Amino acid sequence: MRFTRPVVLTIAGSDSGGGAGIQADLKTITVHGCFGVSALTALTAQNTVGVQGIHPVPLDFIRRQLASLFDDFTIVAAKTGMLHSGEVVHVVAEILKRHKGFKLVCDPVMIAKSGDKLLEDDAIYALRAELLPLATVVTPNIPEAEVLWGQPIQSDADREAACRAIHAMGPETVLLKGGHAGGDVSTDLLFDGEVFHRFTTPRYPTPNTHGTGCTTSAAIAANLALGKDVVTAVADAKRYMDTAIRFSLSIGHGHGPTDHFAAIQREQERYRVLRALSEAVAFFSRHQAGRLIPEVQTNIAYGLPFALTHEEVAAIPGRVVSLNGFPHASGCPAFGASRHIANIVLTVLRFSTEHRSVMNIRYDPDYLKNAEKEGFTIASFDRRDEPASVKSQEGSTLEWGTQEVLTRLNTIPDLIYDTGDVGKEPMIRLIGKTPMEVVMKALKTGEIETR
């Protein structure tokens, strides 16, 4: 049996710091399930603080690398990065013209994150005249687009005009990245000659964005190699980058790198969350604990590390009901299954990244006494104190009550309760680091012997 993967070629410089360049490209290509091959155009002495030196690879050796790769591999997609001189651009473009059947992503690398110049002036014309006409996608950021276009970009209208001007230079599509613009979100603009597509993600407060351009273009190339159309390839690359930046790494003393493996680790963590939640529910269901279930039923939630949305919090669809005196889950754990209990998890996570699990049980004064005997930290809120503006928003009460308690305390309590209101059932909510922890707290609160 023969196994294979789509081959993606990266033609770029080496980043000795590992956050950008060939190193970032190969990590990204691998994570996307493709096989990466490379041709180096330059060596850099580089770290997160800056570029201390550039050693160009001789032109003849660039030719030999590319000839070696094209002679042996069926290259499905390629990307270019740091092509530091006009001569290098010419050599690369000359060789790429001889070969057909692959998608090309051109990242017009000009300046490092540290501000160091990576492209000589004579290469600008060569990029415009020789390389851009070969590109399936060209991916300039705003400063790079200003150089290619020759005019400043200060507004949305300028961005669209720059896209049109760069598209007229020959590439099939232009992706103008919005990372250098201000605001709470980052919007990338994709233009195919007729239609503009916008891709918007939150802007995260981190200085660790070294290598984002290289990583984005490598992700697009890998997605194209997997058979995706350009719009889908860009959209998926944008989602990948959102995770890589959100969980960027504080490595080094300058602009740290994005985490190229965050998306894979996030998927692995999703499995771990679902498994832990399933095990906790199964354990709970083996005990005669039906009396803990309130009229509105019980739910147990577990969030991903640093969860920000309901879709990053898993819970039980249909909740946990009492069946013949035993808890019974109405469905298998799933992400996004409950907005109500997810609101509590997300609120707690704003105060403690370790406490990711919440469970609700029936209110009973005796349960509070049991919890006190167990040494649990107990807190409460009064629904009557809830602002009218919060009451008018469905599902906001629990978030408000939890935040009110946690703002008041200097610690995360084991238990938060309220005694209800008109049409609102009194409730106890247990907080823990894992689902099994909150289940054990529930059983102890109900004085149910564990086995």
C-alpha cells in the first residue's frame, strides 16, 4: 500500500528564530496535512528582536534547489516569501514559468516584524512585472500594498483601489491583509477582479505576531493543494491564523511567534473535554442522585482552555434528568449544547482560567449546610438586585449573578446559589476545574455516598 500527501513548495528565506520564513512555512504546511519541500533564497541571523544579518544564497544554487525539486516531486501548490533582490525574483519567476499545474501564492515580503528591511529596492519592479502575473493569490499587508500600488492607504476606499491596482498587475486574486489597520477587529479583503470578499476576526491584545504573513500564505497554499477554491482556502487560512494568534507564544524578548500547532492542539483538547465530560456524567448516573435534579433539570458544562464563545463550551443536549431516582443524560456531550450554563462558564473563565466546569443542582437549605460541613466556599446573589436592563435580556441573569459574586470575592467559590424570583426556580451552581470535580461536589452536597 502506498501513502502520499499533496506536495507544497515554499521558496523563501530561513528564519533562524523559527517564527517566520521557511521554518514557519514548513510547520504550517505539515499541520495542514501536506508535505512541504523548500528552496532557500537567503539565510538570516534573526530572532524575535530583529534581523542581525542576511546571507544571500547564490543564484545558481537557488536554481539547483528548484530544479531538484521539480525533477522529483509533483508540486501541487507553491508559495514565495523572502526574495530579497531583483535577481532572485527574476530567477524564481523564470523557473516557475517553465512549470505548469500548480497554484502559486506570492507573499511580497518586504519588512520584518522588527522593522528590518528584507527586500531591496530593485526587487519591487521585478515583483510587479515578473512574479505577480504568475500568482493565484498575492497576499500583501497594508504597507506592502502601499509600495506595490505606490500610494498611501488610509481608508476602505483606498483598500479597494489598491486591490484593483494590484490585480491589474496580473495575479488572479489579491488578498489585502488588514493586520496593520486599527480597530478591535482585523479585516482582510480578497478581490478576484469582480467581487470583494471580506474576512473579519477579532484583534487580540498580543505583541506575539511574528511570522503571521508567512504563516498565512503557507496556509493558503496548503489549502489550495488540498483542492479548495481560493475563497475557501483564504477563509480556512484566516480561521487557522485566528487560533495561531489567539494562542501566540511568549518566546524570546521581542515579538514572539504565533503558535502553528495551536489548531491541532485545540482539536485534541476538544476530544479531551468531551471525554472528561462523558466520564463525569457516567459516574454521576451510577449514583442514586435523582433528588439533586431541579425542575428545570441539571446540566454539566466544561469549557476549552481560554474559551470565549458558547461554541467552545461543551454540555449535555437536553440536559440531565431524573429517571427512577438516578440521573440520566438526554444526549451525548456536545459543544454549544447550552447557552445558559455556558454563560456561567465563560463568566468564571474571565476571573480564573483554571475553573472551566459548572454544574447546577436543586436548591435545598440542607444542601448548603452539607456544603458548609465539607468546607466548601459558598456565595450567593439575589435576583431582586438584578438591573432591569439585564432582566430584559434572555439568559443574562446567570452571567450577571456570577459576575456580581466573583467581583465581590477574592477567590472562586465552590458553590453559588440564589433563592429564585417570580417564575424563577431557586438554584445551586457548583464550580470546579473539571467535570468530575463538580460532580463530586454535587454528591457531597447531597450527602450521597460515592462508589
